[in-house]
Amino acid sequence: MRTGDQYLESLRDGRVLWVGGDRVDDVTTHPKTRAQAKRIAKFYDLHHDPKMQDVMTFVDDDGERRSMMWFKHTDAEGLRRKRVYLETVVRELDGGSTGRTPCANNYGLVTYEEDPAPWSEQSVGTDGRDLTVGIREFLELVKEGDLNCAFAFIDPQLDRSKESSAKSSPTLRIVERREDGIVVAGVKAVSTGTPFADYIHLGVFYRPGIQSEQVIYGAVPANAPGVTMVSREATVRDDPDNHPLASAGDELECTVIFDNVFIPWERVFHIGSPEHASLYPQRIFDWVHYEALIRTMVRAELMVGLALLMTEHIGTFQLPPVQARVARLVEFYQTLRAHVIASETEGFLSPAGLFKPNVLLFDFGRSYYLERYAEMRNEVVDLAGRASLLFPTEEQWNNPELHDWLEPLQSGAVGEPYDRMRISRVIRDLFLTDFGDRVSTFEQFNGTPMLTTRMLTMKRSELSPSGPLTELARRVCGISAPAAPEVTAYTEQAEYARRLDGARAQGSLVR
Amino acid sequence: MRTGDQYLESLRDGRVLWVGGDRVDDVTTHPKTRAQAKRIAKFYDLHHDPKMQDVMTFVDDDGERRSMMWFKHTDAEGLRRKRVYLETVVRELDGGSTGRTPCANNYGLVTYEEDPAPWSEQSVGTDGRDLTVGIREFLELVKEGDLNCAFAFIDPQLDRSKESSAKSSPTLRIVERREDGIVVAGVKAVSTGTPFADYIHLGVFYRPGIQSEQVIYGAVPANAPGVTMVSREATVRDDPDNHPLASAGDELECTVIFDNVFIPWERVFHIGSPEHASLYPQRIFDWVHYEALIRTMVRAELMVGLALLMTEHIGTFQLPPVQARVARLVEFYQTLRAHVIASETEGFLSPAGLFKPNVLLFDFGRSYYLERYAEMRNEVVDLAGRASLLFPTEEQWNNPELHDWLEPLQSGAVGEPYDRMRISRVIRDLFLTDFGDRVSTFEQFNGTPMLTTRMLTMKRSELSPSGPLTELARRVCGISAPAAPEVTAYTEQAEYARRLDGARAQGSLVR
Amino acid sequence: MRTGDQYLESLRDGRVLWVGGDRVDDVTTHPKTRAQAKRIAKFYDLHHDPKMQDVMTFVDDDGERRSMMWFKHTDAEGLRRKRVYLETVVRELDGGSTGRTPCANNYGLVTYEEDPAPWSEQSVGTDGRDLTVGIREFLELVKEGDLNCAFAFIDPQLDRSKESSAKSSPTLRIVERREDGIVVAGVKAVSTGTPFADYIHLGVFYRPGIQSEQVIYGAVPANAPGVTMVSREATVRDDPDNHPLASAGDELECTVIFDNVFIPWERVFHIGSPEHASLYPQRIFDWVHYEALIRTMVRAELMVGLALLMTEHIGTFQLPPVQARVARLVEFYQTLRAHVIASETEGFLSPAGLFKPNVLLFDFGRSYYLERYAEMRNEVVDLAGRASLLFPTEEQWNNPELHDWLEPLQSGAVGEPYDRMRISRVIRDLFLTDFGDRVSTFEQFNGTPMLTTRMLTMKRSELSPSGPLTELARRVCGISAPAAPEVTAYTEQAEYARRLDGARAQGSLVR
Amino acid sequence: MRTGDQYLESLRDGRVLWVGGDRVDDVTTHPKTRAQAKRIAKFYDLHHDPKMQDVMTFVDDDGERRSMMWFKHTDAEGLRRKRVYLETVVRELDGGSTGRTPCANNYGLVTYEEDPAPWSEQSVGTDGRDLTVGIREFLELVKEGDLNCAFAFIDPQLDRSKESSAKSSPTLRIVERREDGIVVAGVKAVSTGTPFADYIHLGVFYRPGIQSEQVIYGAVPANAPGVTMVSREATVRDDPDNHPLASAGDELECTVIFDNVFIPWERVFHIGSPEHASLYPQRIFDWVHYEALIRTMVRAELMVGLALLMTEHIGTFQLPPVQARVARLVEFYQTLRAHVIASETEGFLSPAGLFKPNVLLFDFGRSYYLERYAEMRNEVVDLAGRASLLFPTEEQWNNPELHDWLEPLQSGAVGEPYDRMRISRVIRDLFLTDFGDRVSTFEQFNGTPMLTTRMLTMKRSELSPSGPLTELARRVCGISAPAAPEVTAYTEQAEYARRLDGARAQGSLVR
């Protein structure tokens, strides 16, 4: 299994990265990137910690100990074990303030692993090449090396008011087909964590008007010739005392420029079919959303904990109105837990034998989080009151002129005065800094935003009026079932895509 | 197992019931009560339906087939089986429009069955009598006869602004202690479904200032001398065509007057200890709340179904804004499902070996329902639009002068014109009649209202700042754990009560 | 001015009305209609009450005392005076439980009065007749007689999923054009209060696909040959003791059938132009929405008052959490007040010299009400607790066997026991009966529903990105103003329609 | 009238300020403070701008032109004029991102000016000195010099779970009484904008347990010997290109240490009476809350504008779901406008002849803002989508290697590519930076937080069940008015305090 040092070493590979006006030469040493590089290194090292061994690793069929990243869950218990792993990583890495860990990134590869055939078969313009060979080889490669494959799926935000705009866009596209591979040019608009990845995992989200040559799924090394990563302003702060979380790294959203980048056929997973892009790849993000739900559950637990600690420290915890508000935060956390656990209990076996969590439950769990988050964030800040806004800096605390005046202001019902500053700092870093705002905003747009997720879920889950969800209503109303199984927008979807939804489980007598 | 006819026969026992100005002589024939009596009879008959046998019954250790009411669940699978039973009853009886079925009522007896000792031991004023003998005998009696025991726990709403008011209240109290039993007098303010019960299950909710002689737990036959049930105005309608649900019965909230009613010691479960009343009996309502959560989950499914059927019929289903709104209803339903399923998966073994669902999960599930219900009800009505308000009556539909004018107004994208009227009628009965409003309001106050439930949950679930929920926050903040296990309001509670919370499960490394 | 008796007399005119299965011969005596007839009679009589004279009437330019219905407000003070009149009618008639009073109905005629020319000029198929003569004559007629003109604007709910359905619908249409008038046939789907009106005020809401021959504005006597009113089930209760509000009348939504009804040209206001229907008539409902906002403001005041009285009576008023909840109800009321008052202060002069309230402010005020109402209704019921659900009936209260047991249950911190029942009854009638649910639902769909109102408001109020609302944002961002005044969807609308919006007031330096 | 340069000069006065670890020698030049100093200087200069003269200044009774800060509004029109001034300042100074401008700070002095007598008369421990002379003198001084008086009212957050903690706190207190004045020692916990003020305006918010010697109202120069200001970490950024708003200044919350500071009696307004502190000073913050409501109204306008500009630029503005969401933002803005305007229209004359806006309306307006803000902020960010998170920095944009790749990503339906970056930057600065989060949080705690404001409003506004708000409910219920005018918590308050509420206006026949 990869170590942190091996990982850091591998990052010094000539990749081209801009952060603001800085051209970063070495992501492991530059002040805008080194903290995040270290955080991912820590991720790898956790696997080598003997105390964490049972949670972080497993022994595969060949007797080899591997990261739980690669664990194949074939039943509810296995899925639960995988979840405990994912949850542990979130807990160990600052309570959910980094979203694109290798285990989160690589979870998206499961969909290829399960069923690579349609990716190859639905391709257009491959001259009949069998892409599944390359897919399998690549998956083996990343597994053996514990590599980290960052998503680059999001295309430029085109003017949706003009139909023709997709055509003239700078969207990444195939500009040449060669015997040994393809050449692509253009940009991927948003890609998170790419500066810290081994491979860029190319893909697309379907949108009306997408062109065949823009449909590209494959893998490109982060340091491939022609690849330039252009990051937004970094939010990381070089001040661990005052900013315990914000100093721990920023994974950086980048626009990735591909200036005629060559991709050999062995790294091409699919090209050419907008129809395929609308169905199957969307299921890749099922895994992203399930992992995101786990992370947001942990984050909610952290929010409850902060509210409890802070209200205890400032002495308001016992007040009934405060308890009623903290109860709402606990409810927020418990509801997310309920979705995680129930989606596991109600999982189903995919055609390839993977036990997959219930799609409706984790999708609506995530939607619940996104709808409530702004209010809950506000509650934590409001419960902390002024303690979220104004408290001494480390330097002031250590200044003998000021210390004795400031200390009594931090003294509370319970615990040390300095503890209040610790809690204040975490609340500030999470909710009242550009660092924290970026983490929140990332969840808002991670994969697909809430409204899109809801709309897509409505489409794919047999939620049609002729489906199982109206059985009870029909009975109570005294309306007979539809004569023939109706053809819905959903049933018209490719069977290979629908197999990944497990929606049939909905049809049982009692759900 | 009891049949519907046996049940109906038993109701003709001289019980004293007022509904509005009417003195009801026979609840099985009076127009204000007969529909509900028939509905409960149907409940019993369902157990004899061969097609339902697997869901509705089980074979006990002595080889006897019994109602699933009496099934003892000792693991998650058993609990799930019990839930399927409870869910089925809700589905069969009009989608959740009656809350106090025998299986719901009797679920509250589980707490005595598990652990009768503290009830007897904590009693005050029994001269050392062992009440557990009577408790066990009574539980056997109701099981053998499939009897129906309605709760009468709610005391008069006293002036909370006056401390002394508890003393001078008309609250039920012990007025005499005799060798063979006690005599009680006063009222229970609210008791639902009592006119259709065999026994009145007496109890109290703790409140500050409650007097020792007001603390009474026991059982009284519904036709006991001195018992008078005074019901609110009935909401049942004698018009099944126009009101398919509202005609199916009203379970009636009653004030129950006890005019010096004698209760033999064998039917007394506990008397005299306000302290006991504050802890243990509250756990009785855990079962009520779990059952209520199941019912509200089914109700949410019905709401989704009605919205789907109606928007399909009026042709709005495919409009994106409508889909977005229906998705919120689906989310409402899925979140309730998540709480039910997760509370089962995360259940625990009580000291007596019963597998009990996770308290936090079902309590916050119910709180979620209550917080969202008003909005969701409004959504269903709004999505139906005018079709919820104005549609032909059965008489108008059958009137040849009017029919041909009215029929086209009911014609939709799919299905028969008459079907729209069926859906409209159910929506109206559920949401726009006194019948439906009463069903909604019942859930609001069932057991304990939302705010009370939240506050009680905060108290009992080790949600203190020194408990497991702050572990992660402490770690992220860098704050050490409290030196010694703190004594909280919760840990000060009687151990026998805490055993029924399963809160220790919260302490595991990864929740 | 008309008296109540004159009004009642006029209703006995042979009009054809079905309520459920009943053919109502005389609306002033039939138990389903007489209460509402009396309520409208009371409306007329209020104008003759000497104590109310200053509020209810005014002296016109010819020295004649008239109902404030006909008052022409030419400045903010005049508008305020009209509002006080409308508000008073709502207060006197059961706190907002009837929406279609004559003064509400007739307010919709203002738009014709202001500017009848476009109605005539835009007509198609009138052979050049000048319809303004008839319009003016009709307005004079209703003013002289204090007549009551009920809206019938809503067409059948067609299958929106089929484009062609408008064509084949039973929607009212012109079937014959004659020298002396037109003959119409078909139905108006929803018309409220028609059984209690003198005239049916025909009109249409624009919808895509509407046919020229379906565009009809005009007036038809309620007893015209060929007119049949088919009402939904009535919600009125013949029990004033137990149902003080629900017994006071139900204004009845009707489907109105026109079986080849003749309308002379003098009663035709406009025909034939879908374009006109999309712009101008929509402004008719400005007055309806302003009046509705006033009514909902009074209704909110009633809700606050009920919450205060009930929590005082049950003794919870002083509890801080209860105060916090009541404060939210007060906020609900104050916000509606703010919209009413501000819309008056920010009003503008229409081209015809009428002072019109600010459209944005009353539209968004109404939208605020509709968005919050379900929650606020729930709060009132929840604050009342069980007292909203279970309380003695009048018969039980008067029953000597029961009275002494029941009285203490109604005793509270303040006031008489019987008073609690009075409050409970009003809360029940308003929120927990089919009567109350219908009143709430009426507001939901009155004129145009919330979402439609919002969308239409976005269209007409110069809310475009090139309009005044982005001035500040442009300045803060450092973006220059659009080069030329842009042509927006709004500016493309007919100038005669835009004149009724007063949106230019938005362009002032400081709004 | 003071000029910006005069103001800047006056700040170089030896005041002692710590920002983080830095001891700031000159606030006009230090990088953490100079931008804010310049912003306040700009405030002063606006008064000298001939184009702004009519809005920014007035001519007083002595013929002298003064800042509108000092304008005395004696009717609704005057109040409106003052509001336009306050609104203009907010617009000119970055759309509401600084809250403690001189005109906002000094508005709080109005309460002394109106009625200084009770401040002096209620004092305890002044040996009968007449403090009104000093109050008047000080008010004259600040008016003549256009000085800026920052509030320092907030005491340390004591452990509310311990009754005794107020006693042992570091709260500012009188430690010595001398012939010529008092000596105070201790801290004021939170004071905003103090580093940029001439005077520190001392005061207290009442809290249970406050000691007589902690009740101090008066004025202290910001550079008085013994005064040390300790600011939180500054959020200002020295990068106007990328951070147009965040670079414009941070007003800094400070803890202010008073190390035996002498205050002459001429600068003492009140000392010693907790009772007085509970009633009258609270009315000082009426002006703060009214001003805050105006600022939040402008801020809401800015939010609407940003949403319009951004959705127009990314081409989503015409999509119906987007329009529906923008409509909610417009509603947010219009509702705040409604409260501002209605509170002016419904104002009243204070005893001293000042026209004061309606307290209920502006308090609930502010409460409306605070309750909705988190959601609305989230909407703006969500509508902007990724454009709020990832966009080129100025340096990247100007980098010839990158520019041609990045430009097309900023191209939209309308306007220049660079404009999108301008909008993105403002959205980021306002909502996704520590700068913006601080501005939002300031509003949350400005004066009194939402819940406190609501509770205090419930107390003082004759909102009791025996007051005018139940008149309608009593009538509808048929309940008679309370026999005698009840003594409520409100009527028991000092008459001099109640006079500032204008609540009597509530008692009119029609509100």
C-alpha cells in the first residue's frame, strides 16, 4: 500500500499549476498547496497505522492487504464496513473539510468495474475497438498503485439562452483520431483536487445540445504534456494557531486547459454517444453522492458537537429555548444518519454482484442536507453568539499586557478559558471564512446540485403515476391499476442503465 | 383469535357514551359510531383472511396461532416483521385515518410486560402488595381475548400560570383505599377510541406539581359502573359515495368521567410515585411513537400517490415545476421511511430481551413529520388546484340534466372522468373536512406534542455536552475529554428507566 | 342605497341553482343558502347604520350619499379611506370568512370605468360597434342599484399535456352573432358567490391556445334563461351554538352552465382578442388582490387575537417559548399591515386619475401570506393544543348530568369557563372544519394562485436585468448601464396596459 | 461641516489599538485600518459634494447648513427625508458593508436629546448633580464637530448558568467617585468601529443580576489615557482588483479595556439604576434598529440586483424556475421596503416632538430580515452556481498564456466577459469570504439579536391579551372586553419609557 511519502514524491512530476498569479513549481512545498498535499499524504499513512488497520484495510482474495478503497461490498454488512471506512477518513481529515480524498474520487470508478461492456459498445468512432481491455487495465493500475483519480466532468457554463452555443464553446473535444489514440483540446471548466491527483478522470454530464465529439470518458495523467491547471484564489491560511482548519489545506477548484493532449486508446473509456452520456455515466455519481451523504452526516455531527460545546462553555446550554434549538441540530444529524443507514439496509445487488445502497434514500438524504444546511449553519453561529465573531488572537492571548484582561472574557461554566477560543476558531473556520464558505459551496455543487438531483431522481426511479408509489392511493380512491404496464420515460431508458437503480425493490407488497 | 362479530357483540355491554347531545345506547348501530365499530371489526377479521395469514399472525412457542399484536420481536428481523404487520393494518384501514387500532393501543402494554417489577416496587400506598401478579394476569387476559385497551393518560389542562392549580383540579385521583382495591374519582381529559375499547388503560404523564394520589396506572372495563364517556362532536359522515374516507368511521376523542369507580388491586399497575411517573411510563409512549411514525410514513406514501394521480389526471405531471414539487413530497415520504428503517437497523436489546427500535431515530422521525406536515398537506391541495375544492356530487353526476355538462370537466389526460372525482373526494376527505383535520390534529398531539418530545429526547439520550456527540468536535477543536464521566441530568435518572433507551449504543467508536 | 330586504327580495327571481342533489327554489329560505343570503343582506344594512355612516358611505359630487363601494380615490388619503371601508366590511362579516362581498366583487369593475376604450377597440367580431356605451350604461346601472356582480372568469381545467385540448373543450364560447347581441354556450368552471349575485360578470384569464370565440367579457343576469348554477357540497352548518362561524353562510363555488344564453350588445364589454385578454383584464384582478390582501391582513389579526385569548385562558401565555411563537404570529400580521400601508403610501395616479396602490407591494404581500399561511394556521391550532380538538358541545354543557364534571375542564387563568368554548369553537370553525378549509383554500386560488402571481409580476414590473433594480448592483460591481433602453418582454406590452402598473415609480433615484 | 481630511487628521491622536498581534500606531496608514478610515472620510466628503447637497445636508433654524445626521424630523415627510439620507449613505458606501457610519452611530444620541431628564433623575450615586447640563453640552459638541460616537454597550458574556457570576465579572464598573468625576475600570466586551470614532459612547444592556456600579452611560474620548482597543483579526484585503468590497475597509469589532479611566461628570449621562437600564436605554436602540432595517433593505436590493445581473449573464434568467426563485428575492426586498415605508407612514410624535417610526413595524421588519437572510444568501450563491466559486483572478486574466483560454468561459448572453468576473467578485466578497461573513454576522447581533428583539417587543407593545389586538377576536368569539383596564407587565413600566413606544396608536378603531 502506498505511503504518504511515496505519494508526496510522486507529486513532484512537472505538473503545470497556476494559483492566482503564482506558477506553482512544486505542490508539496508551495505555501498555497503544501498543506493539502500533506493532508492527502496523511490519508495514505492512515492505512499503515496499526491501530486503524481493521477499519482502513482488508485482505483480498489473493491474501493481499489493501486499502478499503478497493473493497468490494457484496452484502449490507460489507457495505456498512465500507461506509465505516469512508466515515473514518472524513473524521480523521478535519471533520469533512476536504471532499476529494482518493477514496472519494476512486469510488466513481466502480461503475466501470461493474459493467465495462456498454461503455465500449455504445461508443461512436472507435472503429470497433474493444475499450474494455483498457478500462480493466487502468483499473488494475490504479488499484495496484493506490492512485488518486480526480474528476473533470464539468463543461463550461454556456449561455443557456442560446441553442447554438454548445457548438461554438471552448468545451473539451476530440480534435484528432489517430491509430494509437485521440487528441483532445479545450477546457474542463471545474475540476476539484486535480493538483493533488495522479490522473484526471475525464467525463461529461449530459446536457441538451452536447456534440458527439465532446463526449469523452478516459484518463489523463495530471502532468501530461499540454495540461494546465488554473486554480481559483486559494483559501488556505498559513496560521495553524488562529486557523486550525483553514490551515489544513485547500483542495482547489481548477479550470483545466487541454492544449492538444494525446490520450492513447488504452485510456479511453468511451467516446461519442450523447445518449450513453445521458444514462449510464450519471450512475457514476451515485457513488459520489452516497459518499457525500456520509461526509455531510459527519459534518452534521461536528455541528451538533460544536453547538453543545459552545453553549456549555458560555453557559446557555440549560436554557429551554437553547435546548429546543440544539434539538433541531440533533434532528438534522439524526435524519442524515437515518438516510445513510436505511440506504444500506435497503440496498440491492447490482448485476455485477455489488451491493449498492438504495438510490432514492441517499439522493433524498443529500437533498435534505442541502435544503437545510444554510439554516443549520446559521443556527450554530447564532447559538455561539458573539463568540463566533470576536475573540482574542493567539498573539493577543500571549501578550502579557493584554492576557489578564482577556482571560476572564473566555471563562465559562465548564472547562478552560483557552478551550473557548479553540471552539470559536473552529466555528469561524467552518462558517465564517472563505475557507469554510468554499467547503459549504463545494457540497452545494458537488456532482449535481439539489434541484438537478431531484429532477433526475424523479426521472429514473419509477416514480411515475403508473408505478408502485400510487398503489396505495389507487386502492384508497378505488381506482383500478393501469391496464397494461405503461411505457414511461423511465422504462424507455436502456435496460443496462436501469439495472443500476434497483428500483424494482420498490414494487414489493410492503416497501 | 377474536373475530369481528365477537368484537361487535362485546361492545353491546351497557357502556355509557355521549356524542354531542346524543346518549348512544349501542355503539354498533348508532349512526355516529357504527362505522368505526365496523372498522375495528374489520381489523379483527383481517387476521382470519387466509391471504393475510403470514402477515397478520404468527405461531407462538406453544404452537398457537395468534395475532401479530402479541409477537415478541427479539431481533431486527423480528422487529421488521412486526412493522410490516403494523404497516399492513394502516394500509388496510383507509391509509392511516384511524390511529387507535387495537394493535396500536396494545403496543403500549409492552413496557409492563418487559419489566413489571419497578411498577410495583416504586408504588406508594399499596401496603406492600405485589402488583406484578395482577399485571401479568391482566396481560394474559388481554392476549387470550385479543382485547383492545384504550389509553386514558391525559389529565385536565390546568392553568399553568398558577402553581397551586394541580391541587384543586378535577384530575382523576384516589379517593379511597380498600382491602380489595381502590376507588377513583375525577376525569381523564382526553382519551381516544375509548368507546370502541374493552378496557380503559389508565395512566398519567408527569407534570410539575402532580400529586401522589393522582398517580394511577391500571385498567378499568369500558362499561364499569360510574364510567361515562363524553365525546366531542363526531366527524363521521353517513355518505360513502361523496365521502369515502369520512364515512369510514371516527374514533372519537372523549373526556372520561369516573364517578367513584372501583378498581380491584389486580387491575392496579402502579400508584403513588410522581418520580416513577416522570421516568418509566414515558417509555410506554416510545411504542406509541414508533407506531405513529409507521402510520405517518404510510400516510406520506398516500399523499405522494394522490399527488401523482391527480397531477397525471389534470395533465400537469410533466411540467418541470410540478415535478420539482412532487419530488419534495417524495422526499418527505423517503425521509420518514429512512427513519423507520434506520431505527430498526439501529435497534437494541432491552433488558428483558425485546429488540427495541432506536429511540432517537424514531423520535426525530416523528418530529420531522410534524414540522413538515402542514406544508406538505398544503402542497397536495395546491397541486390539485381547484379539483380539491369544486367537483360534482354523486347526485349531480347521476342527474341526467347535468351529467353531460359536467363530464367533460372531469376528463383528463389519462383515465376515466369519474376517477378524477374519486381522487378529489379522497383529497377533500383527508385535508379539507373536519374529519381529515381531526386526523391531522390527532397526530399533532398523539402521545406528546413535537416540542415536548424534542425536549424529553434531549433529556434522556445522553445528548449532554460531555457525551459521545461531542467526541468528534472535541477532537477537531483539540479539547480533551472531560476528566471524569460527568453526572448529568440523564445519568441521575433511575437505571431501570435508562435501560429502555439503548443510549449506550451511541458510545461506539463510529456511530 | 339598497337595503338588506330589497336585496333579499331581488334574489327570489327564478334563478336555477343546484347544491349537491338539491334543486334550490329560493336561496333566501333553503337551509344550504339562507345564511349566506342573510349575510349579504347584512352587508347592505350596514350602510344604513347611523353609527357606521362615516365609514360605510360618502356623499358624491351630486350630493347623493352612496356606498363607499363607489368611492373614487384620487389620492393616498382617499385610498386609505376606501381601505378602511373594505377592512370594516371584513371585520363586520365574521372576520374574513366570506370573500365575495359586493364591495369585493364590484371593485373589479374599476378597470372598465377607468378606461373602457381599449376594451371596445381591441374587440374582434363586433362589426365596429362601440361597446363603451354599453359598458358605461351598465356601470351606471349597478351603481344606482348597488348591485352585486360575481366573477365568472375561470375556464375548465384542460389537459395541459395536450395542445389541442383547448379546442374541443366545453369552455364557454360564442355560438351565434346576431344583430342585437351574441349567443353563448358552454360552461364557466368556477364562479364563487354567483347564487347571491345580481349579475354574472363574464371574463377570461388568458392561457396559451385560447380561441378567439372563447374570449368574452360581459354581464348576464343570474336568472337569465339558460343559466344553471351547479354548486359543490355546501359547508354551512345549521347549528349556530356549536358553529358560530360555519353557520354564518357559505358563498358556494359553482360551475355555471350556459345553455345558449343570449347577451345583448349592451352587456358585451369585449370579445375576440386573446392578445387583449393576456394584458388588460389581468389588471382587473389587481383590485381583487389588493382587496384580498386587506382581508388576509384582518384574518391575520384575528389569528393573533385567538392565539392571545386562548393561551391566556389555558395559562400558557407567559411561558417564553409560547411568547416567541405568538411573536411570530404578530410578525405575520404586522408584515401584512406593512404591505397594505406601504402599497398605499407608494401608490400612483392611473391615467384616468384614480390613485392606485403599488402593484409590487400588494402582490408580494399576498404572496407572503400564501407562503406562510399553512404554517401560521398550524401554529394557532398547536398553541391551542387539545382545546382546539376536544371541548363540550352546547348540549353537553347544558346537560345537568354532565355540566358539573365538564365545567372545571374549561376553567382557566382568566375569564369565564364558557369563554374557552367560545374561543375553541371559532378556532375549530376557522381551521378544523370543511367550512374553514374552504375559506383557506379560496384564498389560495382567489384570482391567481401564488406561483402564477409571482410569475406575472416578474413579467410586468420592469424587473428585468436592464431595469432600475440592478442600478445599485451595477454601481457596486462597476458595470456600466445598458447602452440603450432595452426592449424587454415588458416594454413590448401594450402601453395602455402598462399604464396601470405604475412601474415607472421604480425608476426614481431612491425608491 | 467636517471634511474627510479633518477627520483623518483627528484620528492621529495616540489612540491605543491592537489588531491581531499588531500594535497599530496610526489607523490612517496601517494596512489593516487605513481603508476603513478612508471610507469614513469619504462619508464626510459626501456632504461637501454639490450634487449630493440636497440629500446630505439641510439648513437649520439658525441658517447654518449641517449634515442630515442632525436633522430633527417632526413629521412623516421629515422622517422620510432622513431615511433617504441614511439610505443614500448606505448606497454610496459599498451597498451596506459598513454598519457603523457616524450617522448610524450618532442616531443613538437622539434619545438623550429628546428627554435627558429621566437619565439624570433616575441616577443613583451622583449626589444630586444635574447631569442634563453635561448631556446637552456634549450633544452640542458632537453636532458642532460632526463627531463620531461609537457604541460600547455590550458587557462580557457571563456564565448564565451561575447567578453569582455577574458579580465577579470583569465588566466595566465604577471604582472611584470623585468630586470632578468617576473612575471606571474593566472591559466592554464588544464595540464596533471604535478605532474610527472620536468618542466611545458607554452604556449597558440590562440583564438580570447587573450591579448598580456597572450601570454607566457616558462618553470617553477614544484616545483617553487607560483606554486600549483590542480588535479581532481584520478581514480587510489589500487587493482591490480581486476583492472590490473586501478591500474597502473593515470596521473592526473590539474589546475595549478601561484601565482606571477617568470620566468627568460632564460626560456622565447616567449611573447606578438597573431599573432605568431595563427600560429607557433600550429605546436608544430603536434608532439603531430602524437604521439597520434601512441598511438591510438596501442590501436586499443589492442581492436582487446581483441575482438579476448574474442570471442574465450566464443565460438562465429566462428559465421559469429561475424566475420563480428571483421572484422570492424580489419579495424579500419588497417586504423590507414595506416595513420601512409603513413604519414611517404609521409613525407618531414623541413627547419631545420628534416624529418616530412605528416600533412594531421596524422591529418585525428586522426580525423578518434576520429569519430569511440565510436562505436568501444561499439563493444568490446557488443562482450564481459555479460562477460564485471559480473564476479567474486578475493576474490570470492578464496573463497572456492563459487569457485566451479563460475568456470564453466568462462570455455570456449579454455584456462583456470581464463583467461576469466583476459580478462574481462582489458575490464572493459579500457571501463567501470572512469579510462578507462578518458583515452578515454583525447584522445578526447588531443591537439585540432576533429572539431578544421579539421577546422585548412582545413585552412593550401592549400586545397583551387584554389589549387592542384581541378586540376583533373577542367580537368574533362573542367574548366581552375585560372589565377594567388591566395592569400588564407593560403598563407597569415607567411612563417615560412607554411614551417612546407610541403603542397607543394601536388602540384606534381600525388599525
